[in-house]
Amino acid sequence: MPHQPVNGLILKKYSGFYYVQGEAGQIYECKLRGKVKKQVVLTGDRVLITPLDETHGIIERLEPRANELYRPRIANVDLVLIVMAYNRPEPVPMLLDRLLILILHAGLTPVIVLNKCDLEASQKAVDIMRIYKALGFEIIHTSAKQRCGLEQLLTAVKGKIAVFAGPSGTGKSTLLNSLVDNLAIKTQEVSAKIGRGRHTTRHVELYPMESGGWIADTPGFSVLDLPEDLSSRQLGAYYPEFAQPAGECRFQNCLHYREVECGVKQALENGQVAQLRYHNYIAVLEEVMRNERCYR
Ligand SMILES: Nc1nc2c(ncn2[C@@H]2O[C@H](COP(=O)(O)OP(=O)(O)O)[C@@H](O)[C@H]2O)c(=O)[nH]1
Ligand SMILES: [Mg+2]
Ligand SMILES: [Zn+2]
């Protein structure tokens, strides 16, 4: 009996093969049908395959992509888990804000993960809990070491493709390893089959969580770059706390910088906008304006 076509998700590309997870959870090692070979097929792409047997198939069609990230190249990411630590290293709010700008600009959802909650919280970690929670960002407290908060993390990832972001040393690899213990057995088989770890060239791989959703094995965002197409006019839109006070700005296109009668600066004085957030905003704004002058 011929096999019915199956919708699937590309978990990994490896030496000419594509590992596709079908709707029912099974994993197929696939080749591309000739007509698909002209397209760039990425980890995270949704595809239609024809199974050849229980574990092999042919990719017939690539579905349209919702988005695409570079470094690593991955398609259809929904969620970015920004990992900061309670301590060691102490969080850097400037990095957090830059990541939030990148993520919001890309149309993705950020979740702030405060890892190492087994350590005493640094002052910066306390600031983050207070300020960013009030802004409405989801914050999940975890300890990869003590395996705390992993269920909340899995709940956030459910049904989504997630990547990690954040400075090194905050525990991203350890968190993933803690979560991978819960992996569906089939993925372990695939990983064993392709000899993961023995090869030097590493491609991005999506790990399916048993509770639903996928997490990529490499950080999805560099903490350094700002998006090339980010304009000074857009920047304020990524600060949710500016929305209301900006209504009081005298100038409609106010950058909340050197302008007079600025509602955001007023809100800063009243303490409704956090100093730290405003200062980070100005630093990024000046950087964006410098870039705009260079390329105009
Ligand atoms: N105390 C504590 N240490 C942790 C925790 N998670 C990771 N670490 C340690 O932090 C260091 C960096 O972790 P790693 O996962 O390599 O961080 P990455 O650079 O973000 O991938 C390692 O020594 C880990 O053992 C945690 O929850 N608590
Ligand atoms: Mg790491
Ligand atoms: Zn203003």
C-alpha cells in the first residue's frame, strides 16, 4: 500500500539528508525530490513528505516560511529564550535590552529566563525581576543545576520553535541538556545513528520536547549586532513603557532625546520609566543615529 503524504518539520540537515519529524512524532531520514533541490531548505522548515517506509521519505514540497534567522540559519522561530543568570555572571541590562530590541524587531516573542536561581540574586538580577516584570515580559526562574523551573520553561515552549540567546556562561547549554533528558526516544535514535558529536562541522539542530515544541541547540541571536534595518524612528516602539507617555510629547515624531516637552522624559522624572531602560534606549538610539549618518 502506498504511504500517504505527511506534514513534517525539519529538525536537522546532515550530509545530504534531512531529518523530518512527522505529525505523529516519528522521524524520517529524507532526500529532496528533484524539483525541491533548487530551493534552500532550512532547519525549522515545514515540509510535505512522502514516506518510503517507517523511517525514510522524500521531501516533496517546502511550505512558506514565517521568518528566517541567520547565524545559525533557522526558519520559523517563534520564541527566543533570553538566558541571564542570578549571578556568575551578573546580568547586563544593556545586553538584555539589545536582545529585546532584536527579538521584537524580528516579530518574535521574548521570554526572559533567569537561570542559576540556586545562587544568591545579584543586584542587577533583582532590578531585572522588578523592572521587566512590570513591563509585562514573561520571566521564568530556573536552576539547570537543581532542575528547578524546567516545567515552566517547557510550558512556554509548547507548540513553538524556540532558540536560546544571552551571554555565555549563563547556562544555556546546561539548560538544554537538562531538557533533552526528556526527549522523545526517537530523536536519540537519530542522534545515535548519525553519530552526533563525532563530527567537527556542527549544524543547527532542533530538539523536540516530549511535552511539545522544539528547542534549537545553538544560540539564535548574537548579543552584539543591532538589526541593519532598524531606524531611529522605530526604536521607541520596542519600549512598551514609552507608548502611553509618548502621547504627551509635543512633537509627533519625538525621539525622546533632545526635544523639549517630551512625555517620555517627563515619565522618567516621575519614575514611571526606569532610569536604566531610558539610558539604554539613548545609548542604542545614538548608535542607530550614527549608523544612519554613515549610510545616508
Ligand atoms: N549554580 C549554577 N550553575 C549553573 C547553572 N546552570 C549552569 N551552570 C554552570 O554555569 C557554567 C556555564 O554554563 P553553560 O551551560 O556552559 O553556559 P552557556 O555559555 O550559556 O551555554 C557551567 O559551569 C555550568 O555548570 C545553574 O542553574 N546553577
Ligand atoms: Mg553554551
Ligand atoms: Zn518624547
